[in-house]
Amino acid sequence: MNGRKYQFLIVGSGAGGATLARELSRRGQEVLVVEKGKHEEKIGTFRDALRYFDANPLTRMPAKSKEGVILWRAFMAGGSTVVTAGNGTRCLEEELAAFGIVLDEEFAEAEREMGIAPIAEGLLSEGSERIRWAAGELGYRMELMPKFIDPARCRRCGQCPLGCASSAKWTALDYLEEARGYGADVIYGTMVEEVLQENGRVRGVRCVGPHGPVEFLADVVVLAAGGLGTPVILQRSGIESAGEGLFVDLLVNTYGVTKGFNQAREPSMPLVDHEFHASKGFILSPHVNHHRMIRFMEAGARGSALPTRRLIGIMTKIADEPVGRVYPDGTVSKPVTERDRTRLQEGSAIAKEILVKAGADGASIVVSKPQGAHPGGTAAVGRVVDGELQTDVDGLFVCDGS
């Protein structure tokens, strides 16, 4: 038992946890952040990523749902912000406005702090330039993706989803370091298992750390362990309504082989086509996983055999149905529904059309297995938390994608 009692204890140091830690600590509150992962000193390569991505410890294959959907997530300081593509698009503006929630000022503040702007033209590869041209010729609209990437620091290595070795990309580590500067404590390598309660009021958390079991006390506990992590803690703490309604923004990557150009030298997902989002539920964005082992993970032997230096690709990402579930033992059920499959197929068909027009061999096209990287919905407002994001346990809140 740590003898100190904190005003706020935050579980997780990703986008939600780090932002909240900064905002509270800069206001003089006593804050403790408990992070399952480590503060990684070296990032940006496939070998590095083996340390922090959720994977089978023996085979190193990525975690999957019971139905075989690949679930990409990372355990580390800064959370999944460290392994994003650096995209900074606004979302849910109309939906939130329908509830009287207008976030124009908050969006603008975040965009200023994170340096969000359309990707610099000079960072586009020949492959993406050809994809943009081909899309236009076919009547589609590929636009520059808004990014929180500093073009002056970007080395165009194409490894954004493995972590940015040149620190060109904003991550939640920036906010976490600010929180520490304001006096917040951060503990790494410690997994929260359960929320401590007494008479319907939160007391703290029970964890397993580097030296064994440990408990931390706090007046308020905020879970920000992500759409797969938070519901596990909630269920183990007696909140059985958590875990249902999982979505993961299902995606597939469609690849094609060219006669000599590629997308190897650019940030991931530099362009985006939003025109089908409202009507058909998917977006398209140029993207290639450059490491053969990652392509093996997502597309088997055919994916691994694709020649990286002659490869172009487009990601189809959909708004999938929230029918998955996270169980108390951490296992996940996430099926691909009929509607999901239709959206993925419609998107990948257009992706193939664009790739062939751009110069890919139609006979070379490979489509990956379904996968997801944005888990959420598992502690929904109105079902698990109220309008203030508080659970039925007084002083226990949720602040993440769940």
C-alpha cells in the first residue's frame, strides 16, 4: 500500500489519460497516473514494436478476437497515440451538435496545440501522387489528410504506425510530460486489476506492479485504459453492464504491384476520400504496411511476398456495427457482420479500381484480413456512465474511447 492518498488517480496515459492529467495537475490537483506499459526510449522499427504491441508472447502474432479479427493496440506511455498515423480529422460534429454540444472552440484549441494542418505536398510519395491522380480521373475525391506531423522533422520513413523515431508526430507524451512538470506522479509497468470501493464510493485501485500486488488510494478514479482495457477493469469491479457494444473501426488494406513506384517514402495515410462516409459508411486512404512480416500477419503468404519497392495500397476503413464484447478475462468477441462485410467489399472494390488506374497490375491485387485499431463503445454513455461520464460508483469515471 502506497501511504499517500491522491485527489485523482488516472488509469492509462494515452489520449484521454494524459490530457486529463495535464488539465488537472496544471490546476494544482494531486494526480497519479498508473500505466501498464513502459516509457519506451526507442521506437520506430518492427523490432521495437514487438515490445509494446499487444501480441502472443510466443508467436508474436497480434491479438485477435474470438472470430479472428486482428486487434491492434499498444501498451506504452502515451498509449496508442504513439503508434497512430498522425491523422487529425474532426469527427461527430453534427451528431454532437444534435445534443446541443458544440465543440468548435475545443477543436480549434486542440488543432493549435497539436499543429494540425493538411499534410505538406512535399511529403507525398510518387505512389500516392498517382493514386490521387487516378482517383480524380475516375471521379473520386482524394484530399490531403489533416496531420499532426511537423514536415520539417519528418524523415518520410513510412513507419508512423510503429512510432516516430524523429519525433515529428504529436503524441500524448507531450501532455504527460507537461503533467509531470506540474507535479503529477506517473508509475509505469503497473496493471490495474480492480477498483477499490467502500459504501458505494471509490477508494482507489488494486494493481500488480513490478514487485507484486500494490494498492493506491484516491478520492477520484478515472479509467482511461482504452476500449478494450477499461471494460475489463469495470467488470472486475462489479459493473457488469460494461463490455458490450464494441466497435473497432474495421479496415482492410488493398494492395497492388506496379512496374517501379511505391509509397515507401511518406507518412502513412497522406490522403483521404470521405465522400462515401455518409452514404456507404467507409473512407479510403492510401496506405501500405512496409514490413513483410506485418503483411504476413494481415494477408498471409501472398501479402508477405508482395514486393515493397513496387507496392501501392489503399485502406478501406468502415463504421462497423457495435456488436462486439469484451469479457472480464480480457478476451474479445468481434464478428464481422453482413453489413460490415458489404462495406469492406464495396470500399476495397473502389480501392482496386483506383490502384489499377494508378498503374497497378490487376492480377496482383491482394486484400488483407479484417482488422481494427480504434476500439470503443464498451462503457457507453447512458448505459455504463452518465452524462458526466461517472459510473454508478461515486467518484469512478471513464475518459477514453470506451
